[in-house]
Amino acid sequence: MSADEVEASVAYKAKAGLPFPLLSDPELEAVKAWGVTMDGADIAVPTVYIINKSGITWTFQSDTQFDRPMIKTMRQEVNKALQ
């Protein structure tokens, strides 16, 4: 899920070659519900949850708005979650 508009999420999904949908939350409703807003700002902290039928299998949460996990790392974790 991204705080970006739908168009930006679609472009990122294509760039990363992800085989699953990405959701957009430009109003930050889910971001606030999950508690991943940046302190003192109305923006999301870069956070990734990989979830399968068993639950959350991998989490990345940044301390800054600029840090992101590597696409290669996310792909590896998605592949593990699908096994």
C-alpha cells in the first residue's frame, strides 16, 4: 500500500515487476490505522509488510522518509512467502 495516488502505484508495480496488486491510500486512512505515520508530519513512514495465508512474513520499516528496501530483497521475501 502506498500513500501515492493510484497512477504512481501502478507505475511502481510495473517498474518492479511485482506479480501482485499494490493498493493506494492517498488519504492515509490505513497508514494511520497501522500506526506508520511519520512523527510530526502527515506522511507515511516507508513500511513494507509481506503477508501470506499464515500472516505477516516480513516487515521493513524505515526511520526516514527516504529509506526503502531493495526491490531484489522484496522479491526474495515475496518468493519465500509464496512457498
